[in-house]
Amino acid sequence: MELSLAGLIGAVVGTMVSAVFYGPLVDAVEGALRKRATTEDRATFAQEIALLRRGILAADMLLCAGLGYWVGLKIGG
């Protein structure tokens, strides 16, 4: 399997874009979860938030890096 330089540059740019989108995306989802949380389940809420942050980071990086690689291939050949 050969990796093109244009695709790799696109993947790096896509990863940078995912870093920009990560903060606002986590804040929006976490805010929605905080509204529905009750005082009874505060112990599990912290675990849910930690898992949610990891999941969003993984999905965001994979999606943006993959799209960046694809766009880099299309633009750079």
C-alpha cells in the first residue's frame, strides 16, 4: 500500500481541523448532558463524561483525518 504525500499532508491538516472542532463539540454535548443530570447520579456522570470525551476525540480525529487524506488525494493527485 502506497501513501501519497498529498494525502498525508491532507490528513495532517484534517487532524488540525479536528483539534479546532473538538473543544466546541465537547462543550455542546457536555452542556446538554449536564442539563439532564440529576444530583443522584453524579458519580456515574463523571465516568460518562470521560468516556464521551474519549469517544468524541477518536471519532473526530478519524473522520477529519480520513476526509483530509481523501481531499489531499483529490487536490494533489
